[in-house]
Amino acid sequence: MIEKERNFAEKYAKIKGFKLNPNKKELETVLKGLAENRKKYGVPYCPCRPITGVKEEDKKKICPCFWHIDEIKNDGHCHCRLFFK
């Protein structure tokens, strides 16, 4: 499942002009969290966001999350550090 998350993240990053986290260990941790959330919840919730169980609220937390573009623009990376400027 980690490879599925990696493939999606690589394609998405390329389309958007982002890079994946250059730190391999951090990248693997985020990808593992996405894969675990997909297995547990059926969708790849960002591992850095708390899941409430309220579908409408949690929908924003599906990777790439609602906030990632602003975070990358402001901080140079998204909160979970998957995508970088």
C-alpha cells in the first residue's frame, strides 16, 4: 500500500510543481501513515491531522488536504511534510 501512496504523491507533485520530502525517512513515515489511514478508514487521511469521525469535517483531511497549497506557499512544505515547494 505504501507504493500506491508513493505513486500518487509523485504524480500529484509533478503536476503541481511540488517535490516530495527529500528526507527519505520522513517521507517513508508520511507514506506509511497515509497507507495505514487508507487501510483503517478507506481513504488516505493526512497522518498529521486528527480524524474526528465526522465525514464532512474529515473530508478536508484527505491527502492532498484542503490546506496544503497555502501551507506550501507560506511554509515551503505542507503540514505533514509530504510535499515541498
